[in-house]
Amino acid sequence: MEAIYSAVIVAVGSIIVQLLINRSNRQKEHEEQAVYRAKLEAELKAIGRKLDEHNQYAEKLGSLKDSMLLIQQDVKYIKEGKL
């Protein structure tokens, strides 16, 4: 009878230890995912800033292109003696 009690106590102890280990592993995994998400969000923000900067340059280049066209027309008119 004592062997049965001992076996039950060992089994219950093993189950409790296993549950504690699983809980600890889940907490570590949750923390690792939080760190990964934070890093990913930081990288996405950096990419967003770079994209905004790129778009500003694209807008500036578009307006420069328009200005160049006007300058080319002015030069053409000057060469033709129309101005």
C-alpha cells in the first residue's frame, strides 16, 4: 500500500513540476515575442520615415522637372528672338 501512495505522490509531484516548467516556458516565449514585436515596430517606423523622405524627394524632383521645362521654353524663345 505504501508503494501505491509513494507512486501517487511522485506522479502528482511530477505533474506539478511539469506544469510549472510549462508556465515558465510560456512566459519566456511571451516576453520574447514582445521584444520581437517591439523590434519589428521600430524597423517599420524607420522604413516609414525613409519612405516619407523618399516621397519628399520625388515631389521635389517633379517640381524641378516642371521648372526645367519652363526654363527650356524660355531659352528656346530667347534663341528664336521672341523674348
